Amino acid sequence: MEQQNHFEFINSQTGNAICYLSVPTDLPYQELQKKLEKKRAELVANNKLYVELIYWQLEGHVIR
């Protein structure tokens, strides 16, 4: 089974996780950034939020 990193997308205004994304741990950095930015753009469009309100972090690595 492939190792994965699990990211959570947080609405910084409310502090709530609004989405989770799992990606392979061996994914190149450039590709990882593209996937994370794409998911954030989807969340912004679907939830009608400002892009600055959403950030991601590794699940379980709280940076609040």
C-alpha cells in the first residue's frame, strides 16, 4: 500500500476544517503544490470564500 500524506483545508475565519486531501508521499514538490492550489481554488469557488481565508496543513500538525 502506498504511503500518503493527509492534508486538511482550514477556513481561517472559523477555524473549521472544510476538506481533506490525501496525496502520495513521494509526489514531487511542484506537483504537490499544484494539487493543493487546485483543491483550494475549488473550495473557494464552491464555498464563495476569499482565497486568503483558506489554508492547508498536514492533518494532525496544527499550526493555529
